[in-house]
Amino acid sequence: MLNKLKNITSVDVIKFIYHNFLIILGSFILGFGTAIFLTKNLIVAGGLSGIAFIIQFFVGGTQIIDIVVWVATIILWVISFFILGKQFALRTLLASIIFPLSLTLCYRVPGFEKFVDYVSGSGTTGDLLLCSIFGGITIGAGVSLTFLGKGSTGGVDVISFILNKYFGIKVSIAGLLIDGTIIISALIAFGISEPSYIPNCLVGIISAVVASLIIELMYSRKQNAFILEVISERYEDIANYIMNEMERGVTLIEIKGAYTNINRTMIRSIMSKSEYLEIKDYIAKIDPNAFLTFTDTNAVYGNGFKENFGVSNFVRKKIKK
């Protein structure tokens, strides 16, 4: 532990601050966008807020939307700890506090509450449509920033990551499926009890689609893995760094240059796009003359990536347990 602390550089500190800044900013934008564009207009766009709207609709009386979000966030965080692991749960902890806190701030504090009332409009069809679009933009941006900070907003994103882990479904697509389920549930509930709220669900579909598109543009398209190939005199140092610091596998391949007729050792490794700058900077630091290539790959299965089994195998695996 002490050795790791001694090896921490100023770059590591800057990266830590930067990632946590993205998580805090993304979580605040998510809470702010939810409160300012969705909450006051009761736009059901999925997520924990959509679940909270449904519960609030049937409970009535005291406003409990932010309270429901707090409780659900805590429950899903505990689930993520046991299913997705301690490391994921720690990355989610900060956002799981900031998001409901910012929602409560905008929902309860008088100054923020008046601002939300002003921006959210009067509830006309045009206001609902505009709020659904900008709500989707802010929610998608908030979620993406949190993901780029190597964290998660918690909430239903935990379910998205679970679906991604076991079924290989993209996080953005999984989120859209979950949000769609919540919106359909609201349509059924409101359609039976209060049909006048159906437009709030319909514009919520627009918000969910916009949010999914923003996540795809800002985050998911950057998450395809790449194959790294390196030829360097310092191949042992590079291989040890990849294995010990980045915790990725390495294959050493003996090669021979056709022009130079010299035997060399080439490193091959597969890692996520988020690790691109880290390995590139390290190699540049210890061997600026190294020859390296990065090749995109759309799907990687195995240790450290997605598990290679389909839905039927997953079900059989659970039944055996």
C-alpha cells in the first residue's frame, strides 16, 4: 500500500481530480435536468424519476419524488456492490450521493424551486415538447459525463451495466429498454386512472430517445476495444506495466523484420478505448522510438471483457446455482 502511494505522480493526482470532477458535474447536470425539465411537468422519461412519478401519482398528497429517488438509489447501489463488485460500487458512490442531492436541492430549496417553476413553463403541449427534448439532452449529457469519469450515476444505470455484463447489450440500448418499460408502465397506470396524463408519457418517449442518442454520441461510441501491438527494446517494461498496473493480458510474439533481418519481440494486448491515452503516454515516456499500432475491434469476449455466453447459457448457469 505504501509503495503504491509513493509511486503516485502528479499526473495520477490530476487524473483522479479530473475523473471525480466529471462524475460530480455529470451527476449535478442529471439532477438539475431532471428537476428543471421533467419533475414539474411530470414527464415520465424513465429512470428513477419515472418510477418516482408513478408512485407519487398513486400516493398523492405530500411530494415524495426526491425521497423515492433517494431510497431507490441506495437499494440499487447495494445491489451493484454484490453483483458488479466493490470497485464499481465505489465508482458509483459519489454519483449516488450527488444526483439525488442535486434533485432535492432543485426540488425543495425555495430559490431553486422558483427558478424551476419559471423555466418548466405552464404545462402546455409546446412546453411539454420542449422540456422533453432538453430534458433528454441534459440527462444524456449528465450520464455520459459520469461514465467518462469512470463512474456511474447509479439508479437504473446499475441495471444497464448488469445487462451489459451478462448479455452484451450496449449500455445506451439497455438504458433505452429500461426507460421504455417504465414509460409503458406509466402509460398503463395513467391510462386507467387519469388519461389526461398520457401526453406526459408520450413526450417522455422523446426524452428517453434523445438521452439515449446523446449517450451513444458522447460515451458508447468511444467504448469499443482496440488491439495494441508494440515493437520496442523496452518490451519487458511495457509488458509488466500492462499486466501489473493496467491488469490486462499480454502476448509476446517473436517476429523477424524482412528488411533488417533482425529478430524482435512484439507485444500484443487488448484493452478498452478509455485506456488508450494511459498506455500511449507510458510508452512515449519510456521509449519514444517504439513502433505501436492501435486497431479497433467491435467485440471482445473473455477475462476482463464481456463473458462469452448467450441468454440460454446464462439462464442454465443460474438454474444450476
